Amino acid sequence: MEEMTTWSREAILEVYNRPLINLMYEAATVHRQHHAADEVQVSTLLSIKTGGCPEDCGYCPQAARYHTGVEGEDLLTVNHVKAQALRAKSTGSSRLCMGAAWRNVKDDADFDHVLEMVRAVNETGLEVCATLGMLTERQAQRLADAGLYAYNHNLDSSEEYYKEIISTRGYEDRLKTIENVRTAGVSVCSGGIIGMGESHEDRCGMLAVYADMETPPESIPINALVAVEGTPLEDQEPISIWEMVRMIATTRIVLPKSVIRLSAGRTNMSDEGQALCFMAGAGSIFAGDKLLTTPNPDVNKDMQLFDVLGITPMKPYSKGEKPEVNERYKDNADAEKRIKWSRPEHKIVRNEDKSMKGKSVS
Ligand code: SF4
């Protein structure tokens, strides 16, 4: 079957609304045309700088303005990160994704430190991924030179619903960062979260944006919201496994070449539910007992499920070349003086209310 290059939101919605039993079958068929269905890529997500983020993402326990009990921590050391990478490799991961709770990357000593982490993890033979917030083209290039393989930057939802979740930056900033990553030759990982109160149309709207890209993301994480106490979305009801399977199957059909990552929310899924997600086209999971700050299944349990299903973990660099380290990543001479990212004007009352909680007005 030829890959479609243009998808309207309506056409995606038509796929999304097909009878689930047929949708799953179609998605499983497409999956087998483009991927080895008995291989799943395993990534470990490591928080290298936790909490204290200035943004107001309504789902995130790391936003400093909410009262979630997540303590701000300093950047990890390079040695610590390398040890975690080797541990992840020994338990079947092919990729280490390093996450920092930043609004955007700054050309400072912390970024230099992260570049050394990238180089150290590259040396372990794992694929190196990072998620550090908004990024200029030059910063993306320095990461690539340090040996970065992939960069994660999620669109989260449709452009319309994004405004209901985040007020401190705009959708166009997300798109610009993704473009910068692409220009630097780094593999793009970008996806969304379902269960935030968005409509089915919003879910399909996000997929339409990805499908419209000249080169869609190589990796698309689909997260189920983990409603954390203290965040504006704390009262959101969990989505059913059927919605997750439907979203994965639709993503599979619309973006047949991308690897779909079954990401946050797996602790609420049964083995059978996860198996349906793999059937419908999920080709990757995050391993490790924590996803940044929220719980995740134990890696041994994941491997037991793989055994039952006859799935093997994918080897590093199965889908792309290992980047060569180029020493010019150390050159900070041309750092941009001032990077302008947008600050939208709109307010999200729910987010503002949560940020005021616990602050006494006398
Ligand atoms: S999702 Fe990222 S940018 Fe948003 S508050 Fe959390 S750490 Fe900050």
C-alpha cells in the first residue's frame, strides 16, 4: 500500500471512528508492512534535572508553580548518567532519553554539561535522546555533534487544545524547535497525551500536523495522562484502554513509518491491554520504574510480557546510523545572545487557580 502524504483532520477522524475490531486489524496489517512486529524498542527515560520548571503545563508535576511534592534537584553528574546508561543497556534498553525540566536550552555551563552527558552515553553504544525544552538550530547542531541521536519535543495535542493546557509558550515554538532538530539531522521524537479533556477531533488534529510535515517524526510517543495530585488536571478521569488502542491504531495507519511509543500510563494497563497496543502498532516502550517523576512498570515485568508475546527488544541503531562525535560541539563562541521564544497572552484559569493554591492571602 502506498503511503498517503496528505491527511485532513476529517479523513483521520473517519479512520479513528471505524469499528475498533476493523481498525485494529487494518493497523496491524500496516504495521507489518513497515516494521518487524515481533521487535519492540525499549528506551529508558532518565530525569537529569528534576522539578522547578517555570512553565505552566497543566499536566506536569515538575512545574514549580504547582504543589505536587516534587522537589527541585540539580543537574546529575556525567558519571551518574553514564552509570545509569550502562544499567539501562544491561536490562535491554537500546536508548537512553535524558529529560531536563527547562523552558528552553540556554548557552550556559549547564548546557555544556549536558553535551558531555550526551557524549558519555554515546560511548556506551546506546542511542542518545534528550528532551530539554525549546532549542535553537545551533544548539541542536551542538547536540548532534556531541553524539545525540534523537530529540523529544511533544506537540501534546491539537493547536486549539494546546491553549487550554499551556499558556507560557506557543504551539509555533514547538514546531520551530522540531524544525531546528530536523535541520541538525537529529531524529525527531514528538507525540502527545490523551486524556487531558481534549476531544477526539483534537487527537486527530495533532496527527494531521505530524502527517503534514515534510518528514514526520521517526518516533511518536502516545501518552495516557497520569493525573498527578496538585496539577490542574488532577481530577481528570483515566482514559480506557480502548481509547488508547484506538489512538495507537489510528496513528499507525496515518503515519505508517514512525515508531509509536507506548509511553506514560502503562501502570494502569493490564498485560492484555498492552498486548493489544502492540498488535495495533506500538513499537516501543519506556522502561524503568519511573517516567521522570511518575510510576512505570518494572523492567522485569516488561521482559516477562515480551517473553509471553514472543517479542524481542530491538538492538541500538536498528533504524539509523550511530552519530559520530565531532569535537566542535565544545565550541560555544557563536552562541546567540538573546533567544526570543513567544509568550502567549492568553490565561488558563484552571492553571492560575492551581498555582495560587496554598498561598495564603492575609
Ligand atoms: S512538561 Fe516540561 S516544560 Fe512543561 S512544566 Fe513540565 S518540565 Fe516544564
